Amino acid sequence: MKSRSLARRGILNGNPVAMVLVGLCPAAAVTTRVIDALWMSVGVFSVLLLTRVCLSLLSLLRDGESAGPSADLRGGEGAPRIRWLGALLIASCLTASFELVLLAFAPEESASLGIYAPLIAVNCIVLDRVEPAAGGKHIPTALLDACGLGLGFAFALLLIAAVREVLGAGTITLFPAGTFGGTIEIPGLSSAPARALGYAGGGLICLGYLAGLSRLLRRRPVPAAEEAGTA
Amino acid sequence: MAEPRPLAVSPAPHVVGLVSSLRLTWTVAGCLLPAAAWGVFLFRVPALEVLGVAAGSALLAELLTSIFTRRVTLGDGSAFVTGLLIGLLMPPGAPLYVPAAASAFAILVVKQTFGGLGRNWMNPTAAGVVFALISWTGGMSQWLPVPGSAEGSAAVAPLEALRAAYAAGARPAGPLAVLSTQGYAWSGLDGRVLGWVNDHLLSWTGMVLPRGTFDLLIGNTAGRIGELSVPLLLLGAAWLLGRSVIRWQVPVAFLSVFCAASIVFGGLPLGRGWFAGGLYFQLFSGSIVLGAFFLATDTVTSPLTDPGRLIYGASLGVLLFFLRYFGALGDGVPLAIVLGNCLVPLIDRLTVLRGRARHREAA
């Protein structure tokens, strides 16, 4: 696949949330405020990117060795299991680092994301990329793929969060900067918002519309294997 | 040789009858008119505004979606009935954006997103009202006093007033006694009618109907626009039943299971023990009659077979019992119906399959 289309796939036709329907848990849970969605996207994007790069590097490393104790890593009987273990360990370490960064620089946000920040380690989008990554040692490919998926996830999350926060709370919460307090109040809506959209049910309704609309708008049909694999 | 006719495959429900869906919906709308007229008579212009906005918003939403479906379905009347029912389930003092949004949600999200009339798996009316209840709890409890009620008397729907009184710790004999102590002013007509009934009809039984029973029955209390007058609602329901527009199974199972649960378990939450629950207060207040005959009987969202309808009605009764005695969201009827709708595919699966198996055995 061409590199440009590889990156684009994650954002459009292979969008993890809207098209492939993985990572729905955070997409419904942490999209009540735009700022939560933003941080969640940053977390998933960075963990995904770094995990893939690490795995590619690892596969280069083990190819360099001809024999020895790491025979399993190169495709012996226990290779897939070892691969999974390694990938999960890497993802967990990176997630823990993200959590610590969050705690250090945005403690309120860490409280707001709650369990969904540590759960990035087992996020379906991250796990989904472990197996292809284990075989792929081409680092630019890994980078582009991870970028596309991460941006696609961020795009979907921010879209859902914007709709839910505007309609469900009548506000848009961003960073406080200078005289700007961090929250935009929408006149008219903030006094009587449709609070139903702030609940999990409202999140799933928005998610459903996003998935439906992106299927309406997609340029070409999603390959059957891609849909079947994630149903 | 003539070609065999192609086999037509269409989504359920496969209702075959002499009446078109057009006549059906307009009959339902007509049967709602007496109760609607009573609500408008009591609350005047505000009630008329709420009804108008709810129906208008539903029609507008239906018109909007016809741009996408390229099929104008305004004429089948279902959008009008949905809007009218949403208006009837609103308190008369609701700010007008509440009925507008509830109707728009019902038509756009619950009905047309799934493909329009006949393809929606959830009752649009009930879902629209639940959406409004969750979103604008304050707006959905803007009650208005009935004309002729004393100055300063509480203008809260009976069920909501009772819930507030129980939450504040009141534990007297019956719901109507609680309301009386809460400053609920019953009409003079109520006193005269109940006095006559107690003296002449019930004196030999030793039963005494408490003040307010008659007001509650004829709907001379604060409440949602269309739920008030039980006799007028029953009149419309009787017409629908007589014309076979609705079947008896759902309302009968719904009401009887709810009544049985109320009598047996209704006293438990208040610490009065078994078989100590009230009946007529629960039956005459809130939108249970409106819901049982006009919402739960919706052909699209109720089961296909008669046993299925009985199961569906019974599960609605159980759900409503829990929502009303332990819930905090309105009077629970729309929510019970929305939850009941989720069970319908399961009920259909069980009952329709069983019917087919029996048929095979017989053959």
C-alpha cells in the first residue's frame, strides 16, 4: 500500500471508531467534554505510535541475531505468545508513563479520565496493531499507520465530544489561557441543555450517527475482511 | 404457463386488514380528542400551545426527513399522532422548547433513522418523552393549577406531590390523606359527590372513600395535559377496542399485573407490610391509563402474537411497578414502555417460534 493512502486509511475509510468500530468504550465514556476527548486522543495517539515504533525496532533487533536464547522471538513454537507478551509490556509501560505525565501536568484531567487512561494499554486500537507490527519492521510504515489511526481516533472522539458537549451541556471546555477561563458557554443552550446526551446512552446515539454517516459518506466500500475481523 | 408470482419479503409487522394505516392513525387521533379537549379546557392557552408545538414540531421533523428519504410521509398521520401524544404527556406549563425537542427527537432519531413508520423498534412517543424527562427535569415538572382551585393550593401533579411528601417523611394512612395534609384543595363537587356516595351507596359496606377520589377520577387535578380524565380516556379506548384498532391483551395484562403488584407489594416500601398497597390512587393518577391504551398498544412496537402481547403487557406492569414505587423519573409510564420495547424482539422470538413448533407437531 502506498504510504499516503496508508495514513489516510486510518482517518477516513478505516477510521477505528467510525468505520471499524473498535475503541468504542472510551469513545462513549470520555466524550462528555471536549478537553477529555483531547487528552484521551493524545494518550492513545502517543501510546500507539511509540508501541508500534518499539515493536518495529524490536523486530529489527531480533533479526540481527542469528541464533541463541532468543530463538523463540524469531518464530519458534512460542513466538506469537512471546510477541504478545512483549507488545503488552511495551504498551503498558508507555501507558503508565502517559498516566504519570498526566498526573504531573494535568491532575484534574487525570481524575476526569479516570480508569480510561490506564485502560489505553489494552485499548483495542493498540492491541489491533500488535500483530501487524510484529511482522513489520519498516519503521516509516509503522509510523504512518499509527499516525493515521491515532488521528482518526482523535478526529472521531473530538467530533462526538463537540456534539455531546454543545448539545448536552451547552459549553465547550478547552484549556484556560490568559483571560480565557477555558470554557465557552453557548448562549441559549447552556441554560437548558439536552442533558440526555451527556449520559452514556446519548454517547452511544452520537456514536451510532457518526458510524452511520461515515458509511454514507465513504468513497469506496470497506473490504469485507476488515469488517468481518472486528465484528 | 403463467410465471409464478414473486415471493414478497417485507419487514414485520405483517398486519393485513381492511383498514389502511391512514384510517388507523386518524382514528387514534380522534379517540384522543376528548381527553385532549379536557386538558385544554382545564389549562387553556398554555396547554394549547404545548400541544400545538409538539404536533407542529413532529410534522416539521417528518417533512425534513422526507428530503432524505425522497418520500413524503406526512399524510399517513403517524407523525401527527406521535406529536399529539407527546404534547398530551407534557405538563401544561412546560417551556415550549421541551415539546419541540421531544417531538423532533422522537421523529428524527427514534423513527426516521430506523427507516420510518413500521421499522422503528422503539415507541417514538415514549422515547421522546423519556428524552425530555432526562434532559429537562425542571421543565417537565412545570404544573399549572386547575381553574377554581383555592389560592395558594399546591399545583403539583398528585403522584409527584405524593413522592415529595414521602421523601419528606410523611407516613399517614393513604395517598389522598397525605395530599390533603399537604394543602391539596379538593373541589366542592368532589365533596358533594363523595358525601352522597359514602352515605347512600357504601354505607352498608363500611368503606369510606377519602376526599379527592372523585377529583382524581374525573381529572380535576394538576397533571400532564392528556392523562387527567380517566373516563374520557376510557371512552376513546373503548372506541378503539370496538373498532379493533387496538387489541385488549396489552392494556389488560399491563393494568392487571400493575394493580396486583400494587396491592400485594405496594405497602412494603412504606413499611406497612404485605397486601397493604393502594389501588385507585395509582390507577387514576399519572399517565397509566393513557399509556396502557394509547402508547403500549402501538402495533409497530408490540409483539406479533396474542400470547406475546400478554407477556409484553405483564412485563410492562412489573416494570411500571418498580419505576413508580422506587424510581425517580416522572411517573414511569414512558420509561416502562421504552424498556418494554427492548423486550419485544425476545418475546416475539419465543412466542412465534413456539407457535410454529406446535403447528409442526399437529401436522
